[in-house]
Amino acid sequence: MKGPEFDGMPSHWLAYIAVDDVDARIAVAAKLGAKIKRAPWDIPGVGRVAIVQDPTGAVAGWMTPA
């Protein structure tokens, strides 16, 4: 992954977690201390995806499948 939101991120695996409403879920996650590394965006034919970092530093993709 490239872009300023990923500067300093070491090599890693990125798991994706299916959620019912990615926009609503990341709003709650942010209130609870998560950092939204990339706001939700649509991937045609795949779904709506966001990249979230929890307060301990773990990063995962959250997505609402198409």
C-alpha cells in the first residue's frame, strides 16, 4: 500500500473483515479510539472498504461486500 496514510508502516499482512455497514462501524470505532487510515471507498464489484487501526496499533481492512 502506498500513500501518506501508510508512511512508516512495516511489512505486514492485511486481513479484511466483513461488516454489515462499514461507514457506521468505522464511525463507532473512531469514537472508541481507532484511527481511520483510509476512509471508506467503493471498489466496483467488490464492495465498500475502509482501513482501520485499533488503539493498540493493529490494522485491518473492514468491508461491506457488494
